[in-house]
Amino acid sequence: MIIKPLPSEVKAYISAAQGTPTPNQVIKELIENALDANAKNIEIDITSPFSFKVKDNGIGIPYEDLPNAIKRFYTSKISSLEDVKNIKSLGYRGEALYSISLVSKLTIKSRYEKEEVGGLLKSVEGKITVHKPFPFNKGTLVLVEDLFFNFPARRKGLKESKFLSFVKNLLLAYYLVYDVSFTLKTKKELFNLPFLSFKEKLNFIFQGKSFETIKGKYFSIFYTSEKIKGLENLFIVNKRPMDFKIFENKFLKNIKNFYKNIIVILDIPPAYIDIHISPYKDKFEFTSKAIEDLIKEELKDIFGKKVYPFYSKERFLLKEEQENIFDLKLLGYLDEDIIVGYTKEYVYYFDFHLIFEIYNSVFLNLDEKTACKYALVKKGKMSLEEIKEIILEVLSSGQITCPHGRPLFVKFPKKDILKKLGR
Ligand SMILES: Nc1ncnc2c1ncn2[C@@H]1O[C@H](COP(=O)(O)OP(=O)(O)OP(=O)(O)O)[C@@H](O)[C@H]1O
Ligand SMILES: [Mg+2]
């Protein structure tokens, strides 16, 4: 026989290397477990990115179940494939504590809400060293020590300040969408997120600065025009913090820079999205194209209006125009302001001064006056290639008139011109 099963310690070594690759991920899993346990108060104590504990007042773990908590594919949260597709809890794989236990020294203290005494479980590299009754308040404490002591290479290149900033922003995201209070203790500070209403929490997170609200069928968006210190942009989908890049890539393609800080909350029926596409649970895909398009359309419309108050659907380029305009070839300046170009069917005269002004204010987020001055300075000093890029960017974002209603271009069918020439 040449194809043989791996010895169990090799399997463990390999899967440890695959799962939970960063302290960020490890602490996130512990916080998620506390939230799934319905905790109302969660305390996080960070000694370093490799030693920290998370204590909650949730339902706890039954004494006899403690060893199961760190076994692979053991979970109390789901029992069928149907459950996974309609997932309500943050955890569902029965994988997190198992993989964390393989790369750390783990201590769990817990008391299940229906039991009188609690329990203590300790493990090193996944092997249980202690399992005994232990008096404990209702809830669970998970202590991770010496993370990656057996994978020293994993410890390299990790900045403590980045880790702490990640944790804080993660807590802010959960804080906003869960009914929970957090206390974060680090060597340097105490970060308290007290019990508050949703509105109060928003004010708290935006540090009292004013913010705007946009609401749609499936989403709520809050944004500021001032940068909030320490706050990253948050994207929360069905109560899960997601990679903000997904939001940018999926929904914000042509619309930039209208906010300094933004919090986007999507709430979609669970069956419409698949969250099981990344081991870090921070990415998702829509399972329904119809829903994805619906959200995109709604966002595009609302963003368009917010970013550019004179935007309206009617001013959106005709579909036919959008397709043709990409064949655009520019011939040059008619005079300083007017650029002449043509596509297969039309000859265009663009008011480049207007186009450039819009480009500056919408895409580069300059105010109107600066945008106008900037336009004058740049005029006549750009290559036709650069100019074409700007024209296409502005037109394909839906603008065909300026804020005061002046057209950005006029066009004449080539066939009319040819007709007049007797061709
Ligand atoms: N803080 C906690 N309070 C109560 N039970 C917990 C806690 N942490 C873990 N558990 C129990 O241990 C089990 C295993 O946790 P683990 O995080 O490994 O898996 P999971 O949360 O079920 O799924 P996932 O791997 O997706 O996180 C959980 O299903 C839960 O029953
Ligand atoms: Mg979990």
C-alpha cells in the first residue's frame, strides 16, 4: 500500500497550520463564541497578541462537554445542512477552539447555566492536561497563552498596535449590532463600551461628530464628513463584520470619497448569502443574483443622489450611449475648452472645463471653488489620453449635465454629416 493515512500528530500539525493563522482571527473566534453564548457582558484582557483572555456571562459549557469543545467538528450550534444554510449563530463549524488549542496553551473555565458547579479544562497543543470540577460564576472564560509557541515563524512581523486597533474596531462592529457591553483591558488602557441604545452607540462610535444616515430595504448606512480617530470603515453583514474591501469592490465602484468614515450594515435573509467561502468568516457571496442586483441598484441610486445632488436617473446615460462611448477617439482641442472626438456613429464636442470640474469635485472630492480653479490650471496641459480617461470616468458614472443643467457634450450623428456632404 502506498497511499496511507497520516499519523494523527502529523494531521494535527498540518491542520494547525491551515486554521486560525493570526492572533486577529483567534481573538475574533473567542469573541464570537461569547456572543453566540448570548453573553450580555464580555471582558477582554490582552497581555500581548499571543496571550489574552475573553470572559463572558453567557450560558456556559456543561462540565461533561468541556473536552468536546476542543474537538474538531464538535459544535452545539447546528445539526443539519439546512441549519448551515439558514445560519443565525456566528459559529457553525466546530472548528475554532480545536485549531486554537493546537497552537497554544488553552484554559477554559466555565459553568453551564443549568449546573451547580463549574469546570476547568486545560490543554497544551490540543492535548488535555486537566479536566476537573471548578467553582465558577455563570459564563465562560477562555484563556489563550503562548499562541504559536510551536510555530514561532507565525509570530514574526506582527505589530501589537495593529492587533489592538483590529480588536477595537472588531468590538465596535459587534457592539453596534449586538445587545452587549464590552470591556477591553490592555497594558496601556481600558476601553469601555457600555450598554446603550443603537442611536447612542452610533454617537459614541462617531465620537459625538455629526453623521448622515441612508436607509434602504436591506441596508443602513451611516457616514461622516470628518475623520474619526481610530475608527476604520465597518461593513457588517447579518451581524458579521466583513472585509470592507468587499463593499468597495461590489458596491462602490464608481463612487468615491464622499465620506471620511462609513459604517454599512446589511441585513439579508440568510438564505440569500453564502458565508462559507472563507475560513475567516469575513467574506460572503450572494446566492441570489436578483438580490445582489437589487441592492446594487438601490445603493447606486441613493449614493448618486448623496454624492452628487443633481444626479437623477433620467440624466443617466442611455445604455446605448454607455456602450458606444467606450470606442471614443479624441481628435484634439477645438479651442481651450472644447474637445472634439468621435465614435463609430457620432461626432462629439465635449465641454472639458465642465467635465473636469465634475471630475475633480466628485472623484477627487475637492470643493467646487477649488475644483474650478484646478480645472483652469490644468486646462490645455493634459495629453489626449488623460483627457479621454477623465471624460469616460465622468460619463460612465452617469453625469451628462453639470449641476446647473448645462450639457457636458453635444453630439451629431456622423450619417447626418455625411448626408450633408452628399455622400
Ligand atoms: N464562550 C462560550 N460559551 C459557551 N459555549 C462555548 C463558548 N465557547 C465555545 N463554546 C462551545 O464550544 C463549542 C465549540 O466552539 P468552537 O468555536 O470550536 O465551534 P463553533 O463555535 O461551534 O463553530 P466555529 O468553528 O465556526 O466557531 C461551541 O459549539 C459551543 O458549544
Ligand atoms: Mg466558534
